[in-house]
Amino acid sequence: MTLEEAKVSKKVFLSPTEFAPIVNMSPQTIRVYAEQAPSELIFPTMRAGTRTYIPRVLALRALGYEVEA
């Protein structure tokens, strides 16, 4: 997913696979950090079992982008 697509998306949460290109990280790196060192990430993540979710609006705002909820 591109940054522009993420800005206009109606999704509440993005997967690491969708968010990885925006932050230039691999999806697996996002998953590992979300599990083992979430404070090291500059954007919020949520874990539910083995699943990792990224709140779209909060994450984009954390990166400094203007996004409407």
C-alpha cells in the first residue's frame, strides 16, 4: 500500500504487509518489534495472539502526516 492509498483508506487497522512499504521496513521486522520491543517503533501497534495490527490514523499521525479519521 502506498502512503496516498493509506491516507484515503477507510480501514481502521493496517497489516504489517500493508504498512511496511510506507515505513520502508519488512513486514516481519514490524511483527518482531511489535512483539518484542514495541517501544522501539515510532508508530503504535496492537497484538492479538499472533496477529499484529497497526491503527492506520494513529500510525500515520505518528509519522507526521495529516489524516482525517
